[in-house]
Amino acid sequence: MRNTTFFALCGVFLFLSACTVKPSTSNETNAPMETNTIAGKTWRLVELYGKAVPKTVNGKMPFLKIDSTTKRFSAWAGCNGIGGEWIEKQNGRIEFAKGLSTMMACENMEIETQLNQAL
């Protein structure tokens, strides 16, 4: 009984929180939202396809870096350098394009292979 009540309350809370509306202010304009908040940073790769990524692979930290000035990305996930272009899409989404990678062979390439597939 307690579990049913708990899940019912969670459902009501989620429903109500999804229905909130931000009030409009007189200072607001129709300017586009800032979508480059993820750019200009180096992101540590922590999960791929639902599996945790180790803090280091072959002795280095796996990462993804998105550069807003050049519209390029770079990544490393175990062996080879990965890079390419990224394109801004609607709703704050980005698309990775024109990817390239060096082609060395290393001991542990599972994470790198998965990152290449994801990009």
C-alpha cells in the first residue's frame, strides 16, 4: 500500500512539474536561446551505451572537447585522436559531422570503438 501511494505521489509530482510555465517579462526579446553552453569545455567521458567508462584508458582520461569558435570537436578514448566538425541544430542539439581519426592499434580499443560509433 505504501509503495502504491509513493508511486502515485511521484507521478502527480512529475505531471505537475512538467506543466509549469515561465512567466514572460517585459524585458524578454525573441532572441535565440544560448545553445553553446556545452562548447568551450573539455568533457570527461563517463558513460557509453549505458556502461561506465573508466577514469583512464591506456593511461589517459577519455574526453570530448567542443570548440565554439572553430565549430570543431576533438576526442580521445583510448588510442587514437578523433576530430571533426559539429553543427548546431534546433532545440539546442548538435550534430557531429566530417569525423576523422588516426588509425593506430592499441591494447584496449573497446571504449574508442564505441565512441566512434556514437559520434
